[in-house]
Amino acid sequence: MTDAYDVIIIGGGSAGENVAGRTAPAGLSTAIVEAELVGGECSYWACMPSKALLRPGEALAAAKRVPAVRDAVTGTVDAARALRARDAFASHWSDAGQEQWVASVGATLVRGWGRLDGEKRVVVDMADGSGTIELEANKAVVLATGSVGFIPPIEGLAEAEPWTSREVTSAKSVPESFIIIGSGVVGLEMAQAWTSLGTAEVTVLERMALENTPFEPFAMQAVVDSLEAQGVTFRFGCVVASAARTSDGVSVTMDNGETLYAQELLVAAGRIGVVEGVGLETVGVDAQRYVKVNDHLQVEGVDGGWLYGVGDVNGRALLTHQGKYQARQAGDHIRGLDASAWADNGMVPAVVFTDPQIGSVGLTERAARERGLNIRAIEMGWPVAAAPLHGEHFSGGVKFIVDEDRQVLVGATFAGPEVGELTHAATIAIVGEVTLDRLWHATPSFPTLSEVWLRFLETYGL
């Protein structure tokens, strides 16, 4: 027997949930197929638990920067309490609340592993071992299967049983030492978090040179300088040749023959979409790392436009808020509305929750030049009265990228304590294509960090 729904969503993470949040309340019968925890990576192994691990150290550092209260701050972060708080933010890895949410919007939750089985058909291996069921979609099937950590093809690495983002955010105790392969968001944030929680030795290995990482070089340098001051070791331009699990930890050997040892090894070398084992071959799609979609989020190469791909699985912007954005557009398109995603192509906001934070949106200077844009880049420190109010050693700076032909911003990067909150103003300016002469009349409050917008426009020449 085959159960029919208007919409079948394979994957109940944040992207899948947001599709259901648009289709089910609109009267389309909707099923979410999920084998693990409803809410997905963000709720249990990424956004929420990682920020719970980072916040205590950030708050402590902020207090210590203010001379008048520095002497009142004694002790260090209570790691045991921080881990308990992390557990609470991850709902103790229970999705009971999310299960209730699915029911509240009128969707049906099917617990099992779903895969395509031809046009508009989904086969589910039930999680309770009761067998297999078949589902059929009247209108659309949505792939929202997310992504997993990429393990590079390095000799012995997979066999060394390294941590990925899941293990490092859910660890039950503080490791004495660990090595991190990769200096992206996960690598930087976890170096910050576990150092503040008491890990004595953290080493970050990065294949690229510092100036070639995806961040603006000044921002990356600010984070590296801060983490090095806290005891983290960075090695840029190094190549890992092999890894192994030892009797008391792990070993990592570089191509120059040098070997490092630690209790644990975290691989933070990027992510790949979950495209294997989801039946794409049954609908004629050959996906390697991600599925390709158009701006309606429909999978390319599938006749009839009934198959959609949202979130990390399509590789457009591997961030929770962007997956939710795509899901809303896809859900509305399935409903018959004229909806499409376009802001996830060069207008993506992101925050790295280190100390200092990196808040960015849009294009870096390098990316803008690679696109052939006629740009002017303005980089400065923090020439605003609010900076010293936040305490001594307010590090970092800002950089704005202006499209000279259109007189609009196409990129902005902020580096400094808690500057992630500045990112949305830049997002509005970029997505809204607010011209600089118009932006000149958006007067920032004094004394706030937002006054840096005025300093930018003055430096530009307005």
C-alpha cells in the first residue's frame, strides 16, 4: 500500500522544517521523513551547542577588558556548568519539542530513512525496524538531507576515528589536547571554545596561507592573533600526510616528516552534501558533492520540476539561516507562488563566534575583483568613541567593498568583540542596494559601534 501526500520532505532538519512550515499550513498535506533528530544538525550538533560552548569564554573576556571591573573577575570558566548548559541548549538530544512542532503545523512525521524510487515516489526504511513503506507525492518531493563533515583522503585519517563537528560539540569532557585540521568556521570556533574551557594544547593545521583563507585577511589575522595569545598554535601552509590512532590518542604527520601528538583530532575541512543513498540515480541525477538547483530550488535535470533541493544538500550557502531562506522560497513555489532565491548568491551574512568575532556579508575584496566588479575597498580600524567603552584592546577593524559603477555596497566585514550584531545592518544595505548618497542620511546613534558607518562614508568622501 502506498500513502499519498501533496509534499514529501526527505530530511527533518531546519530546512526541511521550514518547507513544511510553508506548505502544511497552506493546506497541502505534508510528510517529513527523518531518521535521526527532528531539528537537525543546527539544533543538536552545530549552531546551538557550539554557541553555548563559546559564550562563557566570550563573556569572561569581555569583562576582563574593562579595567574598572577586571580585578573583580576571578577564576576561570566553569567547564562542568558550561557543558551542562550546552546539553540544555541541545535539548539533551531529545527532539520531543520538535516533534510537537511538526504536529502543530499539520504535517506528518515519518521516522525512517527515505530515498527516491522514481518520479514522485519515496521509499522509507522505518526506524523502528518494522519494515519498508512507500510514499507518493502529488506535487513535490523536497531533498533536505543536509551535509556531513568531509574527511580528506589522507592516509590513515578515517581509520584514526577523528572527531567531526558532531563529536566536538557534544563531547562530555574537556580534552587535554587536540589537533584541528582546517581553519574555517568550525576549526576557529572550536579552538576558541575548548581553549576557554580548559584544553591546554590546541594546534590548528591549515593547508592554505592565511591570506588565502575565505575571510578578509585583516579579520583572519585578528582572530589568529587573539587565539595565539590564548595559547593556540597555528600552522598555515602545511600539508598533512598521514594520521593514526595511538594507544593514548592520535598522531598526525606532515609531509615534511614532523609528527604531532594529541588526545583528540578534529577534522574541520569542510562539508559535503548528503547525496549518496537518497535514490537520485532513480530519477536520472548524477550528483557528486551537491545537487544542482535553479533559483526556484528545483533540481536541475529532472523533468516536471517536482524535485526540490534545499539547504546544505545543494551547496549554495552552507548556513542554517540560508537553508531556512531557501526552504521558505521553495515552499512558496510549491504552493504556486512566484518565489525564488537570489540573495544566497553573493549576499550571504555570516558570523564567526570567536573573540574577536568576524561578521561579514556579501563579497570579500578578492571575490569582488574575481567577478570583475569595479570596486573601491575601504579598510579601517575602530575610529569610534564606543570602542574604548567596550574595554581595552578592542581589536579588529572593518572593511567595506563598494561597487563604484552602481554606488552601492557589495561587501562588508567587521572584526571585533561582539560585532556579529552589526552584520544585519550591512545585509540590509547590500540586499536593498541602498546607494551611498542615500546611506549618508542613515545617521548612527552616538556612542555606538555603528558609528563606524559614518566614518566609512566620510572616508569615502561624502
